[in-house]
Amino acid sequence: MAQVNEQNQRRQKAQALLAANRLVEARRMYELLCRDDPADLQSLCMLATVCGQLGDAPAAESCARKVLARQPDYPPGHYLLGNVYYAARDTEQAEVCFRRALELQPRYPLVYLTLGQMLRELGRLPQAAACYENVVRLLPDLWEGHFNLGSTLSELDQAGAEASLRRALAMRPGHAETYFSLGNALLLQARLDEARAAFDEALRLRPDMYGARSNALLIVNYLPDQDPQQVFAAHRAWDTAYAAVDAAPPVTVADPQRRLRIGYVSPDLRTHSVSHFIRPLLQHHDPEAVDVTCYSDAVQPDAVTAEFVALAHRWRDTHRDSWDQFSAIVRGDGIDILVDLAGHTSRNRLRAFARRLAPVQVSYLGYPNTTGLRAMDYRLTDAEADPAGQEAFHSEHLVRLAGCFLCYAPPADGPDVSALPARHAGRITFGSFNHPAKINAEVVALWSELVQAVPGSHLLLRHAVLEDAQTRARLQEAFVEHGVRPECVELHGLVASHAGLLHEYGRVDIALDPFPYNGTTTTCEALWMGVPVIALEGAAHRARVGVSLLHAVGLQRLVAASRDGYRALATGLAGDLDALARLRAGLRRQVANSALCDGPSFARTVEQAYREMWRTWCATQQI
């Protein structure tokens, strides 16, 4: 009896040490418990847990296997072994273990939580959400279940995400991460003011929250009537918040003529809009002039990722690396020019750029504004997207490439251009496949005027976000409030494939570019499918991408200087079906033969810009 009491006291002491995060002492206590009672599976499991927390993977694995050797069908043993594999990034074996634990004990919330976390990291969001739904079902009062479910659903079911996150806030008010996730869900529903308020609250609660600060900047690009000086100040404030600790560039050879080591950093080297524009550059880089390393933070690599792996000289999968690990990898590669392709979008690495990881650092492609970083030296653009005077609103030096700052890789799965839909539909169909967040009140007002100005015309809007019923209803009501009959506006969500999405342009006669945040991929895809795009010329880059693209393909006549001009261009095209049909029939060839699709020339232009940047840096080292 005395021995039993002593063991119980040791267990209580071990638990107290573990609760106090005194892991080394807790480990010693559990080792004593296991030595004195080898049949004590619970203590052996706890020892495995503590060893795992201390980073001693061999000891954790040894303990888990001892548990299973003594009792092969013991669910915690399979869970602990799964944790060992998970920590080693062997997610396939980890999932086998977790699933086995759930087969043996279906009501095991801890396994669902861990499996859900792993599946979410792998980008398998529907399966992750199913795990968290089980957690909520089994433990409805557990805050973590509602928080994780809501955070996961934000990209799948925004209304469901919002409901789960608001329940989590009710259970734990003032939790910054929950406000951040709520902001993401609201942003995807195009509820910009509410999303911005959620991000602001997250920052009030946790001023150092990196993602919330970047997302708050991203939202600014969607909003009309923003003061450019205030927008610039907000981006500079980001840099102040994350000012570099070690901003000295790595030591390298300042030879202006040598082959350059170029690094591209992005979470979007996968099936993503960025891939359409980085592919031509990777395909056509001169290997004698540049050596290319890609740093991929893609959570779920795919076939496009595999293509890019083959195009790069060196590939680094960094999506699970910490800031310090990422920085060490880049510095170790001795990169001369490091190029950010994300800006203030999801999973960006700007905080690492702020540390000055390469002698020359460049912002390009993924974000329509300045990064605000002092450590970001250049931003690639062109004279149409950023005319003279924009320097005042950029922390980077603007490098205006000759021609368009983009090069588009047309889709291999694109269907043939269809005949003009108006011929068989008996009406004009205006269309936009842009994110609904870009369709603000001013856009709704102008597009409503267009639909009413062209008798019998329809407006077709399509985007994955419109799969959400509440988002569809809000957008539909916005057009109704401007006098458009509900049957004249079609709102559609997901399409099964990219080829299917392109096929939908066969229903569109004239595409409408939103403002002030223009489309990019959507504009290129519309043009490739023979659909002319009407754009409104704005003042800043976000409102001038359409200008640049249309100039690049020789359609500058479709750029309007005012809203009246935008309306006149659209109604003019709609009023001449013969001219519209001729334009449609020849548009793909026109785009294919334009500078927009000239990958080899574009790569040489960018390489020349890199060389000039490098020569400038080398000159500073000789002073």
C-alpha cells in the first residue's frame, strides 16, 4: 500500500511539474515511475509526451513503441507514435497512426485536434474541418474546437466560419487570433469594413500580430478614395513595427559582370494567379546570366509546383521553416538579388526581407503597392502602371521596364474562342470573374447604369467566393438597390476545373474591369478567350494594371479616362455586334503576338534590370 501511495504522489508531482512547464524535472519523475512500474502505460505515455516536447524524438519514439509492444490496440500509443512521425514531417505515417487511434477510439478529441492541425497545414481543408467538427461535437464547450473550426472554414464556408469564430469569441472574449481569423472570413465575404475592424481589433489586442498588420494593408487596396499619402504612411508603419534586427547584408563578391544568383520567394508557386506570370520568367531565364533559386512556401504543392521545380536551378521548400530558419537558408545560398513575389498577401516573408538577406532586394508581381520596407531596394513596374510622380508613395526605387511589367503564359487547357454569345442569346452579356471584394459600391453603381443603358443586357459575375449564399445575396441586393432587376444579374461560384472556368467566357460578350483594384489574371484570361475588357484609368498602380495590360496588347482604346468614358466605351461596343464579333475572332491571335506573351524578350528585359541593380550595388562597395 505504501508503494502505491508513493507512486501516486510521484504522479501528482510529475503532473504539477508538467503543468509548470518544468519539463526536464517532469521527465525525470516519469522515468522513475516507469522504472518502478513497467506496466504503468499511462506514465509511459506521459514520458513519451514530455520527451517529444523536449525535442528528444528518439526517446519519444522508444516510449511510444514500448506502449504498443505491451498493448498493440492501445489508442494513446498510436496517437503518440503519430506525433513522433508528425514532428519528423512524415505526415503520411503520422496520419496512419492517427487514423488507427480513431478506429480504436472514435471519441478521442485530442487526436482529432492534432490530425486537424496537420491536415490544415497540408492544405487539406475539408478533411481538417471534418476533424474539428468532431471536436466540437464531442466537446462543445472546448474553445479550441470552435476556434480551429472557424479558422479552417474561412476558405471553405465563410458563413460557417463566422458563426464558429463568433462562438469562440463569446467563450474567450478579447482573443487576438480569433479576431484575425474572423477578419479573414469577413474579407473573403467582401465585407471589407467589418474585416478591417476585426484586424484593427486584433492589432489593438496584440500590436505585434504580423498577419493582421499585413492584411489590414491589403484591404486598403480594395477601398476607393484612399489618400495616397496615408496609404504610404500605413505601409511605412509596417516597416517601423518590424524593423530589422540584423540588417547588414551578407558578404559577397562585388563583381559587376559575374553570373547572378537570383532568388524568388513566394507561397504561390502552385496553381495560383502568380504562376501565370512567373512561369515565362523561369522558362526563359538565360542560365549563363543567372542562377535561379526558388523559395517555396506553398502549403500544398501541385503539378504546377512540379513544373517550377524543373525550371529552377535550385528549389527550397520552406513552408514549415521559421523566420530564423528561412533567413539562414537564404543567407547560406549566397543570393545576390532576392525577389519577393507576395507583398502584403497571405504567408508572405516580408519580415525576413526586413532583415536584409541579400545585397539587393526587389518587390515584384504579387502585390499592387509599395511594401513600405526600407530594406526593399527596388520595385519592378512600367510607365503605364506607375507613371511619373508615383515615387513619392514608394519606399522602393521604381524600375520601369520597357513595355508591360507583366508577361502572361496562356493556359494550355484553354478552349477555343467561341462565337459572339450575343448572336445566339439575343442580348449583350457583360461579365467579370474578379473577386467580389473588388466590386465596391461605386463599381456596382456604374455597372448598374451599364446594364440599364443597354436594353435586355445581363451581367454575369463568377468567383469561388460566390459559392457562399450570404455573399451572393448581399451582392445581388446591391444591384437591385440600383434599379437592376434580379434576373438581369447572374451570380455563380465554383467551376470544376480551370478549363471549365475559361469555357464560361463563352457566355460573356464584354468584360468589365473593376476599380480601383483592377483585375490581372482575369483580364488576361478574358482577352485570351476573345473577350474585350473595358478598364478605367486610375491614379495608383492598383488602378492602372488594366491600363498596362491593354496597352501591351494594343487595346489602349478600351481604356477610359472617366466613368462617363467607361460607360460610353461599353455601350459603344455593345451597340455594334459586327465590330464586336470581329474583335472577338481575332483577339487571341492579337494577344499571342503581343508583348504580353513574349517570354524570351521579357526575360532579357528583367535580366538587364537585375544587372543594372547589381552594377549599382557593386559601385557602392567600391567607394
